[in-house]
Amino acid sequence: MSAPPATTGPPLAVLVVDDDPDWADSLADFLRAHGHEARTAYTPTTAVIEATSFRPDAMLMDIGIPGMDGYRLAHKLCDLLGRRPLLVAITGCGHLEERSRQEGFDHHFLKPVDPAELLTVLAPHALRRKVSSEVA
């Protein structure tokens, strides 16, 4: 498989929220290698801290996070941000795809996610940021 393309537009600020540090760190490293800014959070508490300081354009969320499910956490983070960034569920629970849509998530991926597919869903948002910055 060929390498996925780099982002086409300004980098997105992406917050990766997952209780598995190896998975979260690997995903964040991958996103950085493709031109995005990425931070990780392994708990709901650190997700709140990172979201309020980092102000992400996109949040990649595990749904099964100990302490608070990913749906509740995503709603809380959106409330704190005062806006809804791109929400992407990345989880081992395949039967939750419909619920993810109902909870306002834009995409739902099963682990392990295909990196090229992930970049594909991020690309339109990077392009929108590029157009918005050019208009401003």
C-alpha cells in the first residue's frame, strides 16, 4: 500500500482521546507525520485540560473510556469549547455505529482504523480551514 497523502491545507489541531497510551500516541505520531498538530489524552480529566488549552478542530474519541463514556465526554468537551469540532469515534465496539451518529459523531471507525481512511475524513476539514483563512 502506498503512503497516505499529506494534508492539503492548514494543519488541523487534533485531540486523540483513548485510554490506551500506545494506541493514542501512535495515532498522534501518524497525524503529526502527515502535517497535523496532535495531542493525546488518556483520561476524561486530561481530555478536558487538553481541549480547553489546545482548542481542537477534530477529536478522535474512544467510546469505552473508563470514568466517562466517550459520548458524554464529547458532549462535555463541545460545551467547554462552545462549538462542535469534527467528532470521530474510534473504538472496538462495532455495534455502536448508529449510536455514534445519534450522538452527533461525524464518523465511526473500528480499531484498527485504516490510516488512509482517517486522513480521508480529516482532509475536507483541513480544506475548509484553508478556504476560511483565505477569505478572512
